[in-house]
Amino acid sequence: ATKAVILVGGASRGTRFRPLSLDVPKPLFDVAGHPIIYHCLTAVSKVPSVHEVYLIGYYDESVFRDFLKDASTAFPKLSIKYLREYQALGTAGGLYHFRDAILKGKPERLFVLNSDVCCSFPLNEMLHLFNEKYAEAVILGTRVGDEAATNFGCIVSDSHTKRVLHYVEKPEGHVSNLINCGVYLFSTDVIFPSIKSAIKRRADRPRLVSYPSSENLESSYVYDQDDEDDETKNQIIRLEQDILSDMADSKQFFVYETKDFWRQIKTAGSAVPANALYLQQAWQNGSEELAKPCANIIPPVFIHPSAQVDPTAKLGPNVSIGPRATIGRGARVKESIVLEDAEIKHDSLVTYSIVGWNSRVGAWARVEGTPTPVTSHSTSIVKNGLKVQAITILGKECGVHDEVRVQNCVCLPYKELKRDVSSEVIM
Ligand code: GDD
Ligand code: GTP
């Protein structure tokens, strides 16, 4: 059998996803009508040999309760459980901590998925390569531009055999433009012993401790604090830095290179391209969930059954309208996510934007962002102190007054925009 783990992180992460992560944990944010991790589960459910999935993270238990209920109905063949780390243990630390639960029933293989990526998750293809090569590990890779590559794990492989020769996490300089997509398949006989030896190596390494001079009590206090931090950091075991590089040297480690779409979901704005990619995938698969195209619906568009869209409003492409949202007459919405209970009034325009829960866009108002280039894999909101994010985001319960124009802005929750604004973070 094969099992799957989805690494969901915790409340201290996803800071770049603000202001949206202030109101909902990033893994549960809706893109293309479903929480981000729902898309991971859809992919996992299509692997015939997988019946058990664990979400591993350090969010409070209550966070995933409702989602798990809905997901067990949506994916009846999967048993889905949340395993909570008492603190951040790192991408491999959590796996190791819950090894007994994971290894129950003696699964031979384990998929591990980062929850914050948007891709077609070609898991069956990875499994095929795994079997064909008698592999011990398979990593999903994709090609990105040279400049973007250093933000990711970089893979050097033998183009003929697909063997991973070398792995470096976020290198300083150019190593390769084949990068780690954050999706793995491991032999359970290899991954757990590998983590164990990484932990052992760390424990054996002589610890570098600086002793404060006896007369300086103030610095002694500071050093104590540092020691405590070290203790916590020492418990963090990362798949990328602590495990994968070694695997490239000593194990049957292969890369499956996807030509399909792949994006990271880090900044709040990256939810807009992720929404577009998942909607396009659903459209290609002939999904019944999408709105039927007509003169005023340019596919793909997702409209929640409880939303109210005036027939004269024009939507699409790449638009998701959340539960109970209302779209007034003559409104135009394209390349955007409109969240639960939001109201878009008549004759307004919303493009390349996210309209937060309960927010209101007034009549004749314009809420505009600029498109993210397809080749961009930028993961930061600010560059040289300037805001670079081009998607406009209205946090929860914001109001854009009638006829106001909001361009390339990030607006924190509960703000009222009464005047035109451009390229600002409104706090
Ligand atoms: N359970 C748990 N515990 N999950 C964690 C922890 C932890 O302590 N730390 C991170 N995660 C989860 C995150 O929620 C995310 O889904 C995933 O692990 C990876 O997050 P990061 O550690 O922030 O790494 P990254 O996103 O900067 O880079 C990773 O992903 C890239 C692809 O998106 C690396 O694997 C890169 O090599 C890779 O290119
Ligand atoms: P992940 O995004 O899950 O990896 O969490 P993280 O803890 O790694 O994010 P981090 O705090 O490292 O933030 C990443 C980048 O985004 C940094 O360059 C921050 O300066 C920037 N950033 C984070 N939060 C905000 C914010 O609220 N506003 C702005 N303007 N920049 C932010």
C-alpha cells in the first residue's frame, strides 16, 4: 500500500499570505471554489493504492475539523486525519514524529506534498517512474527561469536516466533550473531511517557553546536565551537541507519532470494565478461544477450555488464567486476571486483582484490589479523597499465607496476606501 502526507505548516507560517491568512489559515483558503488542500486531496484520491492521508501541521486541532468532515464526504475512499505537531518540527521532523501512525499497516511507499503549491500533481506518473526505476525516492521537478531558480530547491539530474545527482536547497548562485516542486514519493524503508540518521548526526555533532564572561551578568542572560533558541532549532529537521542532499549521494533517487502547470502559493496575490490554473484544469476536465458559458460568462468561471449574479453582469475568464456573494447589474469581473458574502454593486469593475469576505465594492467603482506574468515565480511582496505585488487585495470587510478607483493595492481588513488609491498598502 501507499499512504500520503500533506504538510500544512502552522499559524506562524504563511505570513506572506497576509492579509488573507489573518482570517483563514492559508491551506483552507478557497481557490477555484475549494480550499487549497482540497486540490491536493483530489490528486491523492486518484492514486488507486492510496487510502490513508495525514495532514501534518501545528495549527490547533479545531482548525481542520469542519474541513475534515466535508472532505470525508467528498473523498469517501480516503481516510483523512490531522496530526498536530506540538511545535514546528520542520518538513521532515513532523513525518518522523508521527512515524508510528504513518507506518501502521506497513505501507511500502509514502507521498509527501507541500500544501502551498498549485500543480496538476502527476502522482500516478511519479509512481510509475518509482516502480520502473526500483527507486527509493522520486521528486517532482519543473523548469523555471535562471533568476527564479535560486528561490527553490535545485536539482541536478542525469537527463538520460533521470537520476538525481545533486540537490541544493535555495543556493546562493546558479545550480540548475530544474527545481523542487515540493512533491515527493519515498520508500518507507528509506525515508524514516534517513531522517533518523540525520537526527543522530546532529546529536553527535559537538555543540558550539559560547560562555559569557563571569562578570557580565547581562550578557549571561542573553546567552541563556540563545541556548533555548538553539534547543528549539535543533529539533527542526528539514527534508530539503537535512535529507535530500544526502539521498542524492547514496540512494536510488530520481526526478519526474512535469511540463504541466506549477506555481507556489506564498503571497496572497499568488492565489489569483492559482485560481486561474485550477479553473482551467477543471474546464479541460469538463467539470460539472463550473458555470455554463453564455454571452455574459466567459469560461472558466466558478459560481457558488448560493451566490447571486445579475444576468447582465459579465464574468470571466478565471473568476471564482464564493458563497452568498452578490454581483450587481452591469458589473464586470475578470481574473479575480470574490469571497463569501462580498457585494459587488452595479456597473463596477473588478480585475486581477481578491475581494475579501463581506467586503463591498460600490457602484461604478474600479478595483484593479495587474496580471502576474506566467514566468514570474516571485515569492516576495516587497523588493528594495517597494511594493511589487500587482494583484489588488481587499481584506475582510473592506468597503470601496461608489466611483472610487483602487489600483494595485493591498488593503488590510475593515478599511473604508473613500478616495482613489494606487500602489499602496493600506493599513
Ligand atoms: N507540518 C509542518 N511542520 N509543515 C511545515 C513545517 C513544519 O515545521 N515547515 C514547513 N511546513 C510546510 C509548509 O506549510 C509548506 O507546505 C511546506 O512545508 C514547505 O514550506 P517551507 O518550509 O516554507 O519551504 P518553501 O516553500 O520555502 O520551499 C519548499 O518548497 C519549494 C516548492 O514550493 C522547498 O521544498 C523547496 O525546495 C521547493 O522548491
Ligand atoms: P511562508 O510565507 O509560509 O514561507 O512564511 P514565512 O514565515 O517564511 O514568511 P516571511 O515572514 O519570511 O515573509 C516573507 C517575505 O514577505 C518577507 O520578505 C517579508 O518582508 C514579506 N512580508 C511578510 N508579511 C508581510 C506583510 O504583511 N506585508 C508586507 N508588505 N510584506 C510582508
